[in-house]
Amino acid sequence: MSRICEITGKKVMTGNNVSHSNIKTKRRFYPNLQTKKFYIPEEDLWITLKVSAKGMRIINKKGILAALTDAVEAGHIQL
């Protein structure tokens, strides 16, 4: 599976390494992704998501069900 957060949609970005002599070489910036299991008490179900640290904060603030519905509406995840 690709390196995309299933809650926020964050993905790999590209940029440059810049040396002291100002030589630029391509590099990649990876999101801080963790594979984590979440429990949905309304459905009595455990799900595994690949989420960023920001995604975990959103889940803690809104709740897993609200975060999932927002992610489905935004198109980050298909259920």
C-alpha cells in the first residue's frame, strides 16, 4: 500500500537536498505514518488504518466515527 494517510490524505512530497556549495539533489519528504488499530464501539468492530500523527490527533479530537465519515467525504478512504 502507498504512503498516504487514510484520514488526512497526507502523502509523500518532493524537494531538494541543498549542500553547502548549493548543489541541489532530489529527495523525498515522507509523512509520519503509523499503522494503528482503532475500535468502533457503535459497530463493535476493530479496523486497522495507516494514519499520520496529525490523523491520530484528529481521531482523538473528533472521534473515530466522525473522522472516518469526514475522510470518506473527502475521498481519502473508501469503505
